[in-house]
Amino acid sequence: MKDESYLLCALLLVPGIGNSNARTLIHYFGSVEKLFSASKDELLTIPDMGLKTINALLEKRPFEEADAILAKCKIHDITPIPYFHINYPYRLKELKDSPVLFI
């Protein structure tokens, strides 16, 4: 599977998931990779997660969109910095809805 930054980009493209929900889901499963590897039954155990969002997590469409976004970033020499990256600003990490930074 791809790296955590790529997977986080794909996760943030899933309808119904924003920065705060993404962080909660990553904490729930331990990593973005484990989240995307989870079965539908495992996803159904997530509190307050709707079936529509779970089905969107199981589709491949977010990966195609993430590929396109990250390809454009590469062309323009832009690096996405997720909240778990070592260079992410400490004070922003404290926010519940820490955004992905593009520098």
C-alpha cells in the first residue's frame, strides 16, 4: 500500500470525512493503512459512522482523486504535510481538526 500521506489525502477526499473525523478514525484504527484495510464489518463498529460514509471508504474513487492531486503537487513542487509528519507545526498539532498543509 502507499505511504501514510497519500492515504490521508485519499481519506480526506471521502465524502463525510473532514480533518476532525479523519483524525478520529486514524486514532480508532491506529493508522490510515489499517483503516483502509478494514472490512465492512469492522467499519460498522465505528461509533456514529453512517453507512453512506462507510461505503464511500470502501470505494476506489478517493484513491484516483488522491493520485491526481498528488501528481499536480509533484509538478508544482508542493509537499503535503499531514499532522503526523515530523515537520508539522507543533501548535497546529494540538488542534482537533489539524489541516494538511501544502508547502
